[in-house]
Amino acid sequence: MAEFGIAHEPTKKGNEWHIVGRCVTDIHVGDRFTKFVPIRRVGEPGSENMNFVRDDAVPIDLTIVQITAYRKTFDVLSAGMTAGLVLRGDGDNLAISGSLCGS
């Protein structure tokens, strides 16, 4: 399973989606994400009662075509690394905060 956490609002340029975030698992060019799991903040920032809640997954169909990090292009990137992804496919359900999940 591949997972990537979105840190900034996804942008669409032509038929490609550009996403910045952090690898939750190792990712590879060619990996396919089939669901987006939205994450929302509950409570006030800085409050002891602030929490993050994962909502129900929504369908997407995006394939990684490029991974960039530190001004270099990679075929594989390890969990914990920050990166920019270029993806192709259906990402109309994407939002600013959440995780891409797939294989």
C-alpha cells in the first residue's frame, strides 16, 4: 500500500495534478492512488481539545508520473521524505488536507 500526505492545496495544470506533501510509505513512479482520505481539524488551534479526524475516503484515480525532492527527480522516495508529485488521472475529489492511498 502506498500513502502520501498532502500538505498544500493540490493544483491542476492541464491533465496533471501537482501535489506537495510527505511520504507516509515508500512511493514509486507508477504507483496508483485510488482513494483520498480527508483530514479535518476539530477544536481551536493550541487548545488541549484540538484533534485531527479522518473522514470517509472518497474515490480518485491518480498515477504518479514524477517525484521531485530537493531539486532532483526520483523514481523511488522513502517514507518520511517531503516531495512534490506530478500525477495523472481523476483527482476531482482532492482537498488541501488529507492522504492519498493506493497501491
